[in-house]
Amino acid sequence: MLREIVMPAVARYGSWSGELATHGHHGEIPAQRGALTPRAGAADHLSLLNRDISLRQAAEAQARRHQEQIAHANRLATTGELASNIAHELNQPLGHHGQLCQWRADARSQTRSAPPAT
């Protein structure tokens, strides 16, 4: 990445600043934030200042996971509210219809059990 991106940027713009992960003899070196500029008076020497940003990247990834979990919980809560509202809307007329049927059944049984008028 240094040869393909960083060095051409330094040659063209005079400096480079960005994030990159590099590979050393023992594996990958954590992501770093760096600034690369030519040393004063020496065009063939460069000065590099960098710092490890792997902890920041891990914290950002964890924050993204938490945001996804919160969004999922909000979707579940909204689905539960919708189901509750639908159940209420269905139960209202069904309950009314059940009461009406019970009232009619009670009225019929009363007329059948009433003594005949003489």
C-alpha cells in the first residue's frame, strides 16, 4: 500500500495523511493513522509520524454493533405494538358480537320459559 498509494501521493502533493494497516515480519501491524512528509532539504528522505488506532477502530465497531442491536429491539417493539393494536381491533367487534348473541339467547330462553298468557 505504501508503494501504490502513499508514495505517489507524497510525490504529487508533497505529503500524505491517512489510515493503513501494514504487514511486518511477524504478521499484520495494527491499523495506524499516519502523516508522511519529506524532510526539509532532503527530497530522498521522508519523515513518518504514526500511531496505533486499533483500539479506536474496535470501539467504533462495537458502537456499530450496539446501534444495530438497538435498531433491532426498536423493530421488535414496533411489531409488538402493531400486533397488540390488531388484536384489540379484532376483539372489539368479536366481543360485541358475542354479547349480542348471548343477549339473544337469554331473551329466547326467557320467552320459552315464560308461562302462557291467559
